[in-house]
Amino acid sequence: MNEKMKKISILIPCFNEEQSLPLLYPELVKLMDSNANYDWELLFVNDGSMDGTLDLLRGYCQQDSRVSYVSLSRNFGKEAAMLAGFDNVTGDCMVIIDADLQDPPELIPEMIKWWEQGYEDVYARRKSRGRESWLRKRLSMLFYRMLQQSSRFDVLQNVGDFRLLDRRCVNALKRMRESERYTKGMFSWIGFKKKEIEFDRGDRQAGKSAWSYRQLFSLAIDGITSFSSLPLRISTVAGFFISMLAFIYMMVVFIRALIWGNPVQGYPSLLVIMLFLGGIQLLSLGIIGEYIGRIYNETKNRPDYIVDERNNEKVL
């Protein structure tokens, strides 16, 4: 009796990838055909694309039984799209790869090799980041350092979503249903046996990145607030020290006026101090508001995404 072939799912989140998919799909087909000792599944998640992405996915699904797709009712963001992928993949393991070919599909066999040796999370660390602006690189590294310092677990630097996850890891991630998601942190949080491989990240082959600086900043805020309460602690410590300095300054002014009879002067310096303290208060309120806003979103208990279509069938 033949042993059942292991099934490998490849998850590809897509948002306006009409130009990239015709380049990516043949590469994935070549990968699957050259590794016929595995059963394969390509799962594309269309995250509300506004170009011809969905039409391409429909065509791939009709012509290739190994292709499946899930189309969301609107753009919910990459984090929600990946969760939709976690919920729908059927393989014994899953590889996450972007559609822009910056992550090389030819690295997947090496990931599978380490998975076969017992590793459950085989992640790819970038030795180089491809074509990227100096400012974007520096901001990315600063964010990773901040997250590493503020978290109670190791946050992998220069590591994106390109990785292989065992079914046990996928099942663990499916249980984490928070709406304010930072999946890169979740990969580290769940633990399991990890293996690092390195690669040189290529340039985007077609189209343009959907990530603006505003979206990247929002993702950074989500990452820090999802896995650390350090900003709240910083506000508490800053408030304590500023209160102590204000108390000392008050005592100095009081003693000078009471004992030596010096008049209280310094309107400009008093105005500067008031503005400074007001800024600290507003900053602290803003930090508290970020956490309260996330609590509010979680209490609404809305689904993280809504599926509109699956494999050429509308979802009721």
C-alpha cells in the first residue's frame, strides 16, 4: 500500500497583482512539477483587488486543479488576508509568499528539506532588502529594535512573512482571532521549533508596492501595541519624574518668596513649562487612546474578514 503523499500549501495574499501574477504563477507551476513527490495546493487570497487580479485567479482555478482562491468582499488588509489563508489551507504545511517575486520560490525546496527534518517554522531572513529607499530601510530597522526592546519574547529582525509553517503552527495561529493583528509578532509568540535560512531579497518584478509610509507607520503602531505595554509604562515613568521636578521647582519658588521675599518672576519660562507639560499630557492621552481604541475594536467582535467568492462560487 502506497504511503499517502504529504500536502504542501502555498499561500499568496494578493492586492492589485494583475501584473505580478502572470510572472509568479509559471514559477510556482515549475516548482510543483519538479517536486511531484508532494501533493500541492496554491491558495490565493484576493484582498479586494480593484484590477484584473480576480479574473486571473478564476482562470488559474479553472485550468489547474491545484489552484484555489478566496476572494474577500473588500480590502481588509494583508493581516486579515493571511488569516483567511490560515483558515482555508488544507496542507500538512504551508508556505507564505508574496506575489511580487521579491521572495524567490526556488527557496521553497530548502524550506521543505528542513521541515522534513523536524523543524516546524522555517523562516527566511533577508541578507539584503532589494530596491528600497534609505529612509524606509532605516525606519524598518528602528522599528524592529524598538519592538525587540519592548517585547518579552524574541522578535526576528529582517524577517518578513516568507516562511514555511507546519500544520501545528497554522492551527495555533488560527486560534488567535484578535482584530488588531501583527502576524510577524505572532510567528515569534507561538514558539515551536524554528530554523533560519538566509536569502537575498530581489526587486519587485512588476507593479508597485501597496504599502505607503502611512500604512507602514500604522502597522508599526499595531505591532508595538499588540505585544507590549511599554508605551503606557513610559508615560507613567515620565509623569512621575516630571511631577517630582515640578514639586522641587515649586518648593524652590515657595522658599525664595517666603524667606527672602523675592517676587515670583519668569513669565516666559512659566509659559514654556506649561506648554511642555500640556504636550506630555496630550501624548500620554494619545497612547492611552491607542490601547482603548484597540479594546473597543475587540469588544465589537466583528469578523476579521468576509468572503465574497471561493473557487468560482459566491459565498452565501
